[in-house]
Amino acid sequence: MKLYVGNLSFETTENDLQDLFEQHGKVAEVALMMDRMTGKSRGFAFVTMNDTAEAHAAMAAINGKELGGRALAVNEARPREERPRPSGGNRRYADFRR
């Protein structure tokens, strides 16, 4: 089960999250989302736990718990929504032809 962990301090590391969630079961993966331009944390992560019961226990125990001075928001990750792609690649060319 994949969990979303939000409201993270920018100093929080993947190891911090691994240690926190492993108190409630085996962690398969931790993915801290980083900004491509700055290389800094974006303030959220995904934690994957293979056992659903352990994931639910971790979610119940950690949601609202303070880490790095911030109350964590933990819930089940939802599938990524499709976003409309920007269109009009040839539109600029058409505008110049007028």
C-alpha cells in the first residue's frame, strides 16, 4: 500500500521517514519528492508498505504526529490525475505567417 506523507519539514530525509514508518512494519520504499530546479525537498513523500494492515496501523499512528516541528498528514496515496497537455506547438508558427 502506498501512503502519501505531507507537510514535511524541508530538512526531513528519506532515512527519517524510513525510521519513523518502520516502527509500524516493514517499509518497501520511501520516495521523497525533490524540486528539479533547486534540488530541495518539495515537502511531501510517498512511503510504500507491502502489508496493508501495517500500512493502516502506520497511517493511524503517524497522521498528525509532529516531525521536525510540523504535524504530518498521512493518508492513502491516490492515483495521479491526468493533466491536460499544453497544445499549440505549431500555433506560434501560424501566428508568424499572418
